[in-house]
Amino acid sequence: MTSANLLEKLQGKEILAGSEIFKEIHVLKEQNERRIFDLNTGFHSKAEIHEALETITGKPIEESVEVQLPFYSDFGRHIQFGKNIFINLNVTFVDLGGITLEDQVLIGPGARLITVNHLTDPKKRRGLKVASILLKKNVWIGANATVLPGITIGENSIVAADATVTKDVPDNVIVAGSPAKIVKTILED
């Protein structure tokens, strides 16, 4: 099964612990863990980081993308990078549900993009549900911010440091706090 097919198959569904798809996900996750470990140990040139990220994502990475190490991902295959992206150190992508970064996205150190959640039913708690994250053009995610499953951050918007984003963010605003709320509108020049 291709990663695109897997991503489509997972969206909006309960993935119960012990199911065949649950087992398959964990086999693929284990393969990615080895790649991430290799990426995060030792010094790597920008070219070597790109090569590793292309292996992890299964997609070409634009030369203009800069990722500071260490970088963490649980699954890897469900990440899409645009152009002119900067990801600072210690960023975590829990990407099983899909993470798309459009052009000119900035992500501060320690930020977390989480596309997976456990089920709320206590009898199914070990199961999973996924929902994709989209960061539109020119988004800036501040240090230690968390973006939860199913969120879209609008074009030119800023997520302040330490914010927790629990609902979609419109274009051209700054959000802060936990849960994140709009604190300012950004005026275009």
C-alpha cells in the first residue's frame, strides 16, 4: 500500500489497537524511527539532511528547505514540504494523519505538530484517530507551540510561542494562549 493510499484510508476512521492496519502502521513507524535516529546522530551537511528527508518522506525536498537537527517524526511518509521553509531545532511532527507546509513557513524550536489522537472511549483508548494539519503560505509557528489534529493555519498567520492551537486559524492574524485565541490582526502593507 502506498503512503497516499494509507493516508486516505486512515482519515476520519477509528484505527483500533490490534487491527491489521494498526499493525501495518507500527511496522512502517519502526522503519521511520531508524531513519530519524540516523538523521539525528552526528553532523550532517544540508545536502545530507535533504537526502535523509527525501528518504523519510518519499518525496523530493526543495533546496530552499532548511531543517535544523534534531528533527523528529513518527511516520515520515505523510509530510509535504513547500519551498523556502525553515524548521528550527527540536521540532516534532506526528504526521501519520498528514502534515502539509506550504511555501515560506517558519517553525520555531520545540514546536509540535500532532495529527494523531487516541480514542476517547475507555474500551478503545489504545486505538487512534488521525486528522491532517495544513500550514498555509507564510505561516510562522512560534517556539514550543503545539498544533493539534485537523487544524489549518491561515496564510500569513502567526502562532505565538507556547500557544496550543485547538481550532482553525484564519488568514492574517496572531493567535496566543492555550487554547490559542486571536490577539491581533495583521495589516497588509
